[in-house]
Amino acid sequence: MLGCGISESYSAILGQVTMKILFLVPYPLKESPSQRFRFEQYFDILSSSGFSFTVQSFLSSRNWQVFYTAQSIFTKLSAIFAGLGKRLLILYKVPTYDFVFIHREVTPLGPPLFEWLISHVFRKKIIYDFDDAIWFTDKIDESKVEKFARWRSKVALICKWSYRVSCGNRYLAEYAMMFNPNVIVNPTTIDTNQKHNQIKEHVNTLHSNSPVVIGWTGSHSTLKYINLIESALKHLETKYEQVQVLVIADTKPKLDLARLDYIRWNEQSEVEDLLKIDIGIMPLSDDAWTKGKCGFKALQYMSLGIPAVASPVGVNTEIIDHGVNGFLCLTVEDWLQCLEKLIADASLRKKIGIEGRKKIISNYSVVSNSSLFLGLFS
């Protein structure tokens, strides 16, 4: 059920409520993959397990839309001040909660003042969750002003002040453990029962009239990684007239491809759109930022029986067993070889897809991870 005012509230309907959790998150619900696949899909499980909780996002739905599209600094500052106002108001209710779950940070700018108050003044147990190397940045042209404003050194302090730290992979956990011994590797997971509960039918071949679709999904911030294999994609569409490239994102890509389709990401049609893909790709550069990535794109493809082809960076090497349930490609030549193999063989796509879904269900699903997630609040 939805609450009103500055937050969205949920409570357990059955059983006795034993613990109250306050979720302080950056983005509105059902918008950000980071939130949807790390904790939002556990809300029903929390309720049925006797927890009640309130969720407050820093950005409202409207401000979320304008913050990443508006050019005006005044528009962005208005969104930030509105978020700060909400955070100040919620402080009065912090004493009523047993746990405060913080995803990434309480505010996007400045020092960790709110986190310090929650930990040191209100003495609340903080569950600190992140799924990127947020003590770094992937912006190569970031100004000194922005770098100062973002105050990324606060990540270490929040780790230190937390009751538990929830990290999306081992790379992130190793960083957090420098400041706090109570670190749990809590992977990003897929709901294979309720949402990603279909499997791709691989029937298209080079001898049929249907296209073979190489697809990518993600947000505007990661579109740049497709450029790493743009030459390979261009070669494949030139060599194979039935090969098409599909991008599902919140921003239209700029790629020099003749047969490029674009679908604007929509939460309601997400699975339906993904099932248009025959081969899912996840290229990445290899650097300190990308090592913190949690393999979300590969998880989505594999959960639907779509063979995933990814760069061997970070947790991708744990998610994908090369040649068994997906492929790992380092060079452009590797990408060409693996993609051509999958393009030419629908039975191989089906076999790899089936094995990929098995891996997700056993290691990266809501069902397999529920006990670990609930254990964060023990």
C-alpha cells in the first residue's frame, strides 16, 4: 500500500510486526535498476516476514526525470534542495525505526552529515548497500568543483559507521572490509518466478526470414561501453544481412550502424522487450570503476534464456562460465568469433541460454538469496 506525504510506507499484513526499517534511497521506486534488483523486489518478502518499512527517495519521480535531462543548473539545484528538505523532515522519525537501510548515500552532495546523525546521535543500526565502486568516478572530465561537491571519501566513513555493509560483489566487499568487518556480499538478483519467468525461443537462423538480434540494455550512463565493440557490430551487420542491433535504454544511442533499432526502456514492457533479443551483449572497459559492476545486464539476459556475451571484467567472470552458460570476450577478435558462432547456430543459442538460466536460478535469484537478504536485519 502507498503512503502519502514525504514517504511511501509498507507494513506487514500477516503476523506480528517485530522490526521497523527506514529505506533512504536516491531514486523513486520502480525506476532505477540498482534499486529494483537489489532490494525493491524483496519488499513482499520483508512484509511476510514480519517487518514494516518506509521508503523515502531523495529525488521525486518528477525531479528524477528533469535532474538527468535538464541543462539548467537552477533546475538541478531545485531538485537537490527539495531532496534535502525531505531528508531533514524524515530525521524526526528516525528514532522510531530499528534499522536504517541506506543505498549508496543519503544525499548526492556534501559530507555524510545525515549518516553521522543517524549513527552517532540517533544510535540506529545502518545497513549500508552499494553496487558500484562509488568511491571512484567514471567521469574522465569531471571538474574539481563537482569532485569536491560529491565528497566521495564519505563512502569509507559510512562503511565505518554501519552495523552491516551490503556489497554487490567481492571487489566492493574487499574495499568495505578495510573499514568494517561486518561486510556481506549480497549479489544483485533476478526474480525468476514473478518477472523474469519466461525463456527465449531460439528459432531464428541465417536461413530463415527472421532477423538475428544482438541486443544491449542499460541506462544513459553505460551507453558509452557499446562503442568499444562498435566496429565488430558494424562488421557483423555488413557480413550478415539478417543481423540487427537492438538497444533498450532511456536514451537513444549514437552508433554508426545501418540496422539499429531503439526501444525506450519501460518497466512495464521490460521483459517483453528483452525477449526480442537473440544474443545479449555486455562490453566493458577494464578499470577500477567497472570492476565494481555487478553484472546486471548479463543476469537479465541469462535469466530469460538469452545467451550472454560479456567482457571478462569483475563479477562477470563469476557469473559466466565461458562456453558453458555464456561467453567472455577480451578483444574485438574474441567478440567477432563468439558472436559469429552464436549467430550461425540457433541450437547453440538455446543450449547456452538454458544453462545460463540455470545459473541465475541457483546463484543469482530472489529465491536463492532471500535468506541472505533477510539476514541483513538480524
